[in-house]
Amino acid sequence: MRLPCFRYPAAGLAARVALSATATAAPSPCAALSFTDVTTSSGAGHGYQLSGVLTQIKKATAGVACGDYDADGWPDLYIVAGDLGTNVLLRNQGDGTFLDEAAAAGVAITGEMGSGPVFADWDGDGDLDLFIGGIVITPPRMFRNEGDGTFADITGQTGVQVTNSTVSTAFGDYNNDDHLDLLMTHWGHQEGPGHLWRNNGDGTFAEVDSLVGLIGLSAATGEDWTLTGNFADVNNDGWMDILLASDFRTSRIYHNNGDGTFTNVTDPLVITDQNGMGGTIADYDKDGDLDWYVTSILGGQFGGNRMYNNPGNGLFTDSTDATGTRDGQFGWGATFGDFNNDSWADIYTVNGWFNASWQADSARLFLADGNGLTFTEVAGSAACADTGQGRGVVAFDYDRDGDLDLFLNNHSGPSVLYRNEDGNTNHWLTVKLTAPGPNTEQIGARVYATSGGATQMCEIRAGSNYVSQNPAEAHFGLGTVTTVDLLEVHWTDGQVTSLANVPADQYLALSRPDPPGLDAPLPVPPRDLAAPDLQLLGTHPNPFQDEVSVRLSVHTPSMVRFSVYTTSGRRVHHAERFLETGNATLRWSGRDSQGRPAAAGVYWFEVRTQKTRVRGKLVHIPTG
């Protein structure tokens, strides 16, 4: 069974969408949008080169991750270089330039065919770890952020073993246990396991494709052509669904059943992209649900990109021609973003291929016309029509001036950084969410900004644009509006934070409040302090039906108090016991203190000693 939807409180979404249908945020007077190429001055021009004959898979890949790995408030970049170069970790210096810290950080990988890196805090300790895919003979690598500017290669400890090429990667919490799970794509192989990996909460991952029903990805001949995977809640039920942009008519939609499994709901009469490459997700028409844009190939028998509009049920309709977004030539990475801050999401795509027909394709910028229906292509006039072999793309405010800049990750040539010169003539708001672990960046949370009578929505994601990612933050263009009337954050634990009259033109960092009834969390101790009394190793199974186990490593013999709370703060279970040093297990049967079955839903648990406490989230799905 599905758990009750926790995305929207009563009288929330319906009222906002109804209002949005008749009013829009005040747009600015029409002004030209323009970018400046600052690649050289910024130090960001690192490219991707491969040795030997360029096979199809070698022509297709590259990669860049974007995130604030050193937690200084400035977004950084990690770029794979191919086996003819050395990967770089570009630390944003806050002055418009980047400095390569890869060697000092321990991630200056040389001689490998990396692809699709991603920053995500998969171990829940508050800093961004690094995943790097690989093609041909290069396996994936997983690096733990040590919190001191360095990374440790812990691939062998994670249980993640893949022999197929791993092109793109995304992280998201598909089972609502607050741990970030891993989604990979593997182009050019016979279909097999290794796409979805469940985070066990103890530093390891388990492959679960068949277990959860993530099957039927391939063409009739059995090949796996997946290229870009993403987690997104496309039917607004509070569970992360999976969208796969895949080659040769194999793009797929998998709805999350809310019980740890997925159902393939792809309608082949609607999902008609012939060569799905990249994908980007946003609510471009402001109707309260997430739409999906997929890049493909245009020319001859190839039908171009697709705009899949979401009517609210996560099944989509084809709005490509209605929106005017078909022509992306040989498309790869794509990203939604409000580049002129007029409150409407635009689209930027990169492209190119190694033959005469597509060798010098120019990138596309589809600027929203402000009606929620159509777009106009303006890359040439906006001075961002790069003609390199584009693969990845990042939309991020690298200089923190309030408008979205562009980083283009090119194959067989230098990458390009375009600085946005005119987006900040309008007003804006950027929101960054944080929470106690495990899901410290609140991947899957939603932020709603209502201003001028219209509501924008952004789902926080650690997803893939194709071999590339945007930082996990919400950026809202506001037009001429100087105040957000209502800002709502729907946290992943079901809580809602509402802020009225939020001033525009700021970078706003918000921390998730504790569930009602719980004390404030203890700060995470620095790594060089003595170990706490105990450490949380994980929960299993989670979601659970009849009983859940909370696994601990006890460092000091201690009296332990184990409590379970509803999200409203009501305690439903409490037990105390003395635990000796070593591994220990606490269990909850899904019943309250009177022995009555607890309702289906999300619960918080806390294990506490005199000086240490750990917390986590449980999802209860009773049998029957």
C-alpha cells in the first residue's frame, strides 16, 4: 500500500495552482539576455580527451559534477579529463576564478575514462562525497569526503561493483528512509543488473533492480541503452519515481509504488523520443507538477527533442511542437533554469557529433515566452551559442550575483564558462536547505515561492542533465517583484516551514527544524574528537511491515533509551536497556506502548545515552 501523501498540507497546493492559473509574477520589461565567455580568466577551461579509436561510447561521454564540496558557500566543479589527461577539482575562490585542488584533495585521477561524476552526501555526515562513473575498462569510483579538504577512495568498501560502462549517475531516496540511493545508466550492453543501488545506511549499497521491479529497460533485442537517469516525484505522492532517457526508443517512466517497488508506466504512444540522450526536470508551466524535457537527434529520420508535459498524474503528454522546443540538433546535456529571472523556467541544451551533419552544431537557449506555453530560441543573440562537442552542462550561480551562469563540458576540446550579464536586472531568490543526517542536502524536498499571485516550485535534486549535475539548491527568478509573499519548504520528513514576506535578492540558507516534541540535535562532533558512546550502523528492513531493527556499534558500555515518535512529536514507543561494547540491535514491532498496531506512516526514532544520541527515520507499511 502507499503511505499518505505528505507533500502538500490541506488547502495548500490546490489553492496555489488555482491562483497561478489566473495571475503571474510581474515580469520585467523586455530586455536582452547576454552572456560573456570567461573561460580563460576564470581558469575553468579543462576539456576531455580519449586515446585510441573513438568508438560510439567513447564519443558520447565526458562529465562534470557541481557542488560545494568544501562548504564555503561557493559552488565548485569536478571535471573528468579522459585517459589522456588528469581530472581536476576546481575550487571556487569567490572572486570569479577557480583553483585546481585535485592533487591536494586526492582525486587527481590520471589515465582513466571517467564519465558522469556526481557530488552527493551519501554517507550523511554533512559534506559532499564524490561518485565518478567510467566507461570501457574504467570502473566506477566512490570517494568519501573527509571534511578537511581531502577525499578517500572507499569504492571497495561500498559493495558497488559494475563491469558495464557507467555513463550518468543520480542520487535520491526512493524508499523514504532518508538515505540517498544510487541510480546508474549503462549504455551499450545486454540488459542486466546494476542500475539501482539501495543505500544500506552503513556505508554500503545493495543492487536491487530485480527486487524492486526496475526491469524491462531494454529494447526487444535485449540491449541496455540507458543514458540519463533521474529521481523525481512526478505524480506528487511523496515517493521518488524514476525517469530514464534512453537511446533507440527505450526511454522509460517508472512510478514508485510506495512499498519498495516500481511499475513501468511508459506509454509508447507518448514517450516517442527516438534517441533519448539527456533529461532535465522542472515545473515549467507553474501548475504544481514536474515536467520532463528529453534531448534527442534532429535530422533525416530523427525527430528531435521532446517536451513531456505533466498533467498531474506523472504519465505526461507530448507538448514538443506546442512549446517550440524540438530543434536541438544532436542533443546531449540539457538543463532548465530561469536565466533572465523573469519567473519562468528556460532551457539550455548542448549538442554535437563527429560527422559533417552535426560537427558544428550550436548550443540552444530556449527562452520562455512568459505564458507557460511557448519558448523562443535565442542562443545566438544571447552570445552563448557554443559550437563545441557539448556533452554536459551545468546551470549555477558561480559568482553569487543572483543570476544563473552556464558551464559547458565539451568532448575533444576545452570546456566553456559563460557568465550571465543581464539576468540580475530582475529580482531573484536562491534557497539552500540543510538538515541533520542522513539526507543533509534534503534531496527530494520541495520549495514553493509565491509572489505576485503565482507560485513556482522546485524539487531539490542530485540528478543528471547527462553526465553533469546542477547544485542542489532552489533558484527562483522574481521579475520586478521585490518580496516573496510566501515561501514554503516541504521537508523530506513531512514537516512544512512557511515564511511570509521574504525579501528578494538573497541567498537564503534554511535548516530543517526538529520534529515537534524532540530536543534540538547534538552537533556532529569533529572527526578528531574521541568517539561517542555509540554509532548508528543502519536500519533494516526500512520500509518495514512487522518489525524493524536498528543496528548500533556501542563504543562504551551504556544505558540506552530507545524512543519512536510520530512526525507530530507523539511518542509511540519507549524502551531502556544496558548495552555492552560491540554491535547491538534494538527492535520495534510497529506497535505503540499499549500494544496496538501503529498506523502506516513516517516515524522518527532516537537512541540516547548520557552524552550521545543518534536519530533516523522509519517508514512503517503494515501487512494487509
